[in-house]
Amino acid sequence: MKSARRISQGLFLILFAVLFALSVGRLDLSAGGLRIVSPLPVELFLLIDPLLAGASMLSSRTFTPAHILWILPVVLLTILCGRAFCGWVCPLGTCIDAADRVARRKADRRTTRERSWPRLKYYILAGIIVTAAMGAQVAWLLDPQALLVRSLTLGAAPPAQWTLRSIEGVPALGQAAGAARGLFPEQQAAFRQGLIAALMLAAILAGGILSRRFWCRSLCPLGALLGLIGRIPLFRRSITPKCNECRLCEIDCKMDAISGNGAATVTEECIYCYSCVAVCPREGNVLSTAKPERSAPLNLSRRHLLTGIGVGAVWSFAARTAISEKATRDGTSRLAGLRLIRPPGSVGEDEFTELCVRCGECMKVCPTNGLQPALAEAGLAGIWTPVLAPRAGECTQKCTLCGDVCPTHAIQPFTVAEKDYLYIGRAAIDRSTCVVWESGKQCLVCDEVCSYDAIYWQKEGGTKMPHVDPARCVGCGICENNCPVGGPNAAIRVTCEGEKRGMPRDQQKAWRAANITEHPE
């Protein structure tokens, strides 16, 4: 069974890597738009995560049957076998096991003291639940699936892509590097705050210096949730009369779930790794449906639990009262940064921050690298949510990928045709820097590249000058991205003014039809 667990871990890690790679580079243009070629949803591991689904539904006050169906297999597995997901499926857990082999040798287990705080994750979970109940979702920060995808997307994939580009010309490595680079898009990806995301993952993997599976023991809120769901599993560890209390199983347990000279088990911590069965010389450990003679209690501290609840409440209060959350009746914000440009298909701002789990999937699949993690644009509640940075990359007209991969429908699926009236912002010409307005020079770049024919020319003082049609401009940013004016600020810039995410799509379509006009050439 221990070998079967390792095979299971390897297969699920390979599946995770394949789905991650498919969403980065393999795109299909045959359907008239960008499509990911994959037999399974590339966001599969995010969809089956009960913590992400529960927190997003609780914070947004919505009940989504599709989310329930996706997490149901994991919940059933947990009811039967406790935290088996952590030991058999979780890709981050597999990476931690591999890192622990480097950080902590097997010979060290008897002599080196391991440091962990196994109850801490339950207090973190309490804070997450309270925060979600108050409408400010924060599960994304420490959820293992979201954290792993985000860290690889923002912090690991761009350096890997750059490295492959650099060694492609090396004779001995060029052919292999060229083949591997085919997994990435042609354009070099770059994300702000990528170093922070990479350091978070590195710190988690380095936790083995303190104890084996330090993250899983002490910090993982998903593990805490699964432990509570599977507190009394159908199958559990039991000891037989052959046990002579040699303590080998207690010493070898990577989750510190065994105590009392091997006789007692904290079922909330056991990940069914079968190390205790493999190390026992007398077949004293078995997995059965029999009720164990001794079960170690969880023993949560009421004071620490209240502290976790209090921290969650303070975070939620601070996030929900941030000035960027003050919205008008149509769902837009008058006090948010003007550069808070969300992807097309995004729901209203309040609901968006409640649903978005900051997994980075939308940023990963964006073919122009235009979607970037927010820092201050959306206030405290919107940290690391996706925003469009047109100077880095525009929202391509034929692309619908971000809506296809969003696991919580913070970005709802949409079609290429619908992008004509999914208003995420509006372009405005800075007449003080535009070469046509400022110096009368000829420039047609914004008009030539506009995918929605939103630039029109009108005579001003006898000279034709460029203008932006607000009914045609959806805020894609292609004009800003291609503007030849140098520096970080283009002469035509997109802001979130004119966004209509708070309106249903049929109303956005009707507004476009009512306001669109033909302009004379």
C-alpha cells in the first residue's frame, strides 16, 4: 500500500503538470478563437478543492450545484478515509514529500527534534470561515491548490521560459531546450510580484527543516477542513495484539499523528501514508473499520480559536470598508483606481473579490501577458486579483480563455461575439501627448490596430483629429499597447471608466445598440 500511495502521488503530480502545461502553451485557433486543447478541465485541481468552493460560495452568498458536484468525490473520500487526499492526491503534498527527503534524512528522525504546531491550521481555518461569512474571501492566501498554481504561474514559469530561451543556442542543449520551449507561448511572460509568489512556495518546501510535512502539519487550512470532515472515518488505523509498543510507528509518522507508544491516533492528522504499517516489524498496525481502542483528542484551545476568529473578523472589516469597495448603484466604484480594469466576463466588483480565489489561471492562459496580479488598484479586498495592464499586453479580440478556466466563475464564460459589448473600460486620448493633437503630425496607429473600429476622425479647426467612440470601445487596450509614444504612459490610455460589469449582458448589448452611431470618414 505504501508503494501504491507513491504511484498515486506520482500519477496525480504528472496529471497536474500536464494540465498546467496544456493551459500555458497549447492553443487551438480552428474554432475561430483561442481554445485550450485538453480532455480534462485545466483547472481540475482547483475545482475539486472543497475549501475554495466553500469559501467562494459562502462569501458571495451563492450556492452553485456545479461546485458541489466537483468537490463531492473528495468529500466522499474524506468521509471514508479521512485525509487520504493529502497523502495520495495533493500535488503540493507530493512536492513537500520530495523536498523533505532532501531537507531531513531518515537517520535524523530518532535524534533530531521536529518542530510543528499542528493545531495552528485549525485556527487559520476558523479565521478563513469567519472572513468568508463576512463577505471578504481570503482562502486563496493559504489554500494549497491555489497557492501552488499561483506560485508556479507567477514565480516559476517565467524564469523557466527565459532559461529555455537562453540555452536554446547551446549546441549540447539547444534541441532539448527548443522542444521544451514549445510548452510556452512565443512571448516572454513577466509578472509583477512573481518573486513574492516564488518565495512563498520556496518557504513551504523548506519547511522540512523544521519537521516533515511542516506545511501539512501546521499551516494547511484545506488539511484542517478535511480533518474535521473525516474526523470519524470509516477506515482508520488500529493496532493488533501483536503490538509490543516499540514506538517505531510513532517515530516514523511524518504527521505526528501517533502517540501513546503507538497505541493512540489523532485521526484528524493521519494522511494514510502507511508508513506505520511498513515500519512495524510485528504487523501491529492495520487499517480497518474497527473502532480503535484509543484515540487522541484534538484539544483545540478556546483562546487561540477566538484569536483566529478575531483576526478573520478584523481582516474582513478592513477589506469590506476599504475605499475601493464603495460602489455606486450600478456596481461600479467611484473611488477605486482608474486602472482597475478587470477581464471581460467579470462579475461586479463586490462579487468579483468574493469569488476570485487568486489562483492565477486567468493570468497563466492570457496569450498577451496583459493580465497581472493587482497590488493596490483594488484595495485590500482585491490583492492579487487579475487586472488588465494594457501597456504589458492587450485583451485579444479572439481570446476567451480567462472565462474558460476560472474555477469559481468570478470571470464567467463568454464568446468572441459577446466581447463586442462586454465593456471593461474605455480608452481616452491624452491630447497633450498625442502627436496628432499636440503637434499636428500624422499617426494612424491606434486607428489601424483597433479591433472594434472604435477610433473615428473628426475635423477640429480644419484638421482631422482622432476620437474614441464610447459605444464601440470596450477597453481592450490594444490601442494603448501599440501607441508609439514612449515611456510607461501612452498617448491613449484605457481606464475603468465606462465599464458595465454590473449590468447583465443583455442590457450591455442593448446599451451598445442604442448608442452606436456611424461616423463620417
